[in-house]
Amino acid sequence: MKKLLALVLAGVMAFSLVACGGGSEGGEGEAAGDEKLNVILVCSQLGDKSFNDSADAGLKELKDEGLINYKALEFGTDNSKVNITLEEVAPEYDVVICNNLGYGIGATWLRENADTYADTMFLVYDEPTDLVENKKNVQMIGYKANESDFLAGALAALVSETGVIGFVGGMESPVIHDFLVGYVEGAKYVNPDIKVNVAYIGSYTDAAKGKDLGKTAIDAGADVLHAVAGSAGNGYLEAAMENGKLGIGVDSDQYEIFKTEKPDLAKSIVTSSLKNVGLSLQVILREMVDGTYEWSQIRWFGIPEGCAGIAKNENYLKLVPADKQAELDAIEAKVANGEIVVSTAYGMDADTLKTYH
């Protein structure tokens, strides 16, 4: 049973569900009178141990609660499939969730086609830009990764013994640059003389190149390596592990993710810079269900919402001395209350951004 989202715009967006006949590809467990939202996650692939997996986990929790019908659809690494995939799912689901697929292809499609599917809501996570402007059925979602990575950079500087740390991004983009800006500022807050080896893989799936860049950073003296590159970044972390260095994961708590299947890798991950995509999606979908959702051009999630910060798990507690934990807690409190204002890459001019590389 397909439910249509009726958009009522009077400064506030309200949703009502109208039942109609016919089947739905994602209608697991649907029956007459079922008023759950039909939700689909569209992504290139799951298994990134990062933001796509975080989205999937959060949505599965809502499904398990009985709040939504949910399906994930992976189209693979062939970006020519982005448009046709969105065209196929848009008329069938109440809510289509994706990131900015194909490095901008998804946003272009939404800009041109969102109005055609006015009864479908599109949630675009990890894309806090105006690439799709003033489409009331397109919600862009951003995370204050600069603040999370300020803490990650501060920790890297606190535990580094060489005064050199590494950073690898997947692609050069505002999202990745925002991580970098926070990481460098956090590291320099602790140690103004620290050096940051910065590189980009040019992919979010090429783990082999990620490992090569990790070895390059280590050869340059880096003893803490931070990967912001999806599954490609896992190669960077593996380079750290294989060479007796520390790694810092991203988006999800990668120690917790790897500790069963790759325990040696997990032991080398001192923390992860968190971007709780799953929680942010849960917040918005719950609002849609209870009628409190309000559209905005960009919806930001940060430390107060539990969607930013760093992982302080058992491995963090083991590897980071208590005095350094206390120092980092004090820094986190200053970021949270605004005493420390972290710069953002969004709106930063190119010349200024170059100073972070």
C-alpha cells in the first residue's frame, strides 16, 4: 500500500498519509489499514563501515520498532545508474533517502525532477549545500563534521609522538574539506607546530590506494592517521595498523565495527570522528510520523543532537592516558558551549582553504 505525503505549506510543512490501491516494492509486512511510511535508502553500496552503514542501521531500527516499512537498494559503482534508479523508486515510496549520489548526479536529478514527484519526500544526507534550492520535498541534511574533527585533530596531536599526523580524504569536496579544516585546527590548538600530511584518494572505494597513501604518510613521519574516505579509507587505517601506528576512523565507531571481524585493525583505531547519520534520519522520520516536521533548506546536526563528536569506547579509554582524556573533555566542552569556534569549509575561499593542506 502506497502512502502519499501531502505537503501543506504555510511556513510549516505538515504531512498526511492517504491510502490508495496497488502494491509497493518496499511494502514488507503491509496490509489493509497499514499507515507506515514506505522508506527506501538508495546508495552505491553498503558495507562501507561508515555513513551508508550508519544510515542503514538507523533505518533498520525504525523498521524493527514497527514505525516504517524499509528497504535498501544498492546500485553499485556505475554512476550511470543513478538517474534510472531514482526514476524507478521515486513514484513508489513515500520517502527516498540518499546521499549526493555519483558526486553530484543525484543533486542534479533532484533539481530537475523533484517537482514531478511532489508526493515523495527526498532526504539527502551529508550534503549541506544549496545544490537543490527551495524544493519543499527535498531536505538537505548536514553534520557539523568540522567540530567532530576538531576533537579528532586535538586527540591526534595529544597522542602523537612524532609531531606529524595524517589525513586522507576520499574526494575533494566541501564535505571532506570541512573535516579537514576541523582536524587541522584541532591539532594546532593542541600543538601549533604540528605537521599534517594531507592527501586525497580520488575515490570512496579504492582501499588499495588508501593503503598506499597511508604508507606515504607514515614514511613522512606520521604516527596517527585519520581516514575520511568511506571504504577506501579502510586501506589507510590498515596501513596504520600494519606499521604499528594509530588510526582514527570516521562517521561510525569503526573500532566497534571492526573488533569482531578484524580485531587487530580495531585495536589500532584510537577513536572515530562521529557523524551519526542514522540518528539524524530517525529524528526527521519520527517528526514526519508525529506531524512536527518543519522543512528547512538545510537541517544541521551536531554535538547537542548527538550526531557529532568522537568515540570514547573501551579502546579509547585503554590507549589514551587519563590526563589527555581530561584535556580533550575540556576542549569538547568549549566547542559545545561556543567558547571555541571552529572554522568551516562551507563558504571558505580557495586561498584560505589551501592553507589547511
